[in-house]
Amino acid sequence: MRVVGRGVMVVPLIYLLGLISSFYSSSFLELFISRFILGFATGIYLTHGLDLLSYVFHREERGKMMGYHSIGSSVGRLYGSLIGGFISSIFGWREPFLLLAIISSLIAIPSLLKLKDVKIEVSSVRYKRLKKILPHILIYGIAFFFFLSSVSLFPLYFSNVIGLGSDVIGVLLAIVTLTTIVANPIIGVLSDRYEKRKVISALLLICTFLAIYLPHVENVWEAVFFSVILGVTVTSPIQIMLAIITYVASEKERSSAIGYFNGTTFLLSLIILNLFGKLIEFLGLKLVITLIGAVTLFGVFFTLRFLRD
């Protein structure tokens, strides 16, 4: 037997260790190891944190759960980058790690006090029916691949092709994040009310449209329109797939299934993104972005064919 909350309780402590070691790093290897510790803490949270939330929210509310849950990471990407960049420009690259360590300590204390009273006990069983979630992994991988493309290749297009400055691109990314904060909870509620596979299919179709439309964007106002629509779709398919996986597996196997789900899909999407990065050298950025649309369109087929609510 295990207490689900313990997996979440250890996250702030490991995260704090990673931040402090990052602050004191004196070489690239030490900083790399410290960043690995931070990633390890994030991996624990994505497994046990979502498992814990799935006990709090009923199956019919888990789309909404993931919608509100995504607000935190969206706000962090927007304001964390701005604050971190401001502090780095004044004090240096180490100080943002120190500030995060202080904030994490202040958050960790009330979090640990709250979670110590959580008494959800389940059997820890390794998830063995991997064939059952393979279609989910593929669909999630495609959605995550589009997300990674949007934060790497899309800004590259705005910079290299349209010639926008870093300040303008920063504003566009802020527009994407603000739209995500507003749209994700709404999409989460819609996914609870209607068939999730239909909602994901519609979102992936919009992703296809965006990838086809981006190579034709030629000015700032078209880029703003693109950024607003992108904010609706950039993470919403991901949150719905995470909600689905919480009830595809049984309660005993849920943590293990979420671990397989996140680890495998991240690796899959990262491999695809690297392959597309190599294709840019031969096909050019515009054509590769259009091919991203073909991949998301392929995801629509898999969603309608294999996904069941």
C-alpha cells in the first residue's frame, strides 16, 4: 500500500535541491546535473500529482480539472520568463535560481502541511497493458510535438522569415500564453460535456490550419491573429489526453500508466521534432512547418479511429 500524497510531498524538496545546486554550479556539468534534478522533480509531480488530482475530481470533471491545472504552468511561462530575464539582466544568471528557491521554500511549507493530512491509499501496481494506451500515446505525442514546434520553430519563422525583433516575438508569445490561460478551462469544461475525441479532433484540425497558414503570415497583425488562435490549441489537446489517461487505467495502475504515458510521449515528440529540425536544412523552414500540419492531420485520423471516451 502507498499514500498517493507522499509522491507529491517530496517534489518541493527535490525541486529546492535542484534550484540551490543550480545557484552554486561552477561548471556546465554541474549545471546540467542540477537541471536534471529539476526535471526529475517535475516527472514525479506529473505522475503522482495528476494521480492525486484524479482522486479529488470525478471522471466527468477531469477535463475541467486539467483546464484549471494548466493555468499555473501558463502563468509561470509568461511571468516567470519576464521576471527571470529582468533579474538576470541586473544581477546575473544565478540570482533567478536563488529567487525561485526562496519562493519554493515558502510554497513548500504550507503544501507539505496540507498534504500530510491526505489519506488516499491504493495498491501500487505496475501498468502492464501497454497496448491499450498505445493509440493514446501516439495522439498525445502528436499534440506534444505541435506544442514543441510552436515554442521552437514558429518563433524561428517570425524572426528569420518575417524579420520581427525579439521584443515583438516576446509580445506574441505573451498573447499566446494569455489566450491559453483563458481558453484552457473553457475547453476543459467542453471536453467534459461533449465527446473528448470530437473536441481533440477539432483542436488538431485547427493546429493543421495554423501550420498551413503560418508560412503565409507576412506582417505583425497577421502574426497577432495567428498567436491568438495558437493560444487556443497549443496545450488544450495535451490537457484532454491527460484527463483521459486518468480513467483509462484502473486506480491501482494509474500512477504507473501516467508515468509511461508522459515519458514515452515526450520522447516520441522530441524525436519527431529533431527529425523535422534536420529536414529544415534540405526542405526549408516554410515547407517543414507545412509538414507539421500534415502530422497533426494524421493525429485527427488516429483520434477518430482509436480514441474512445
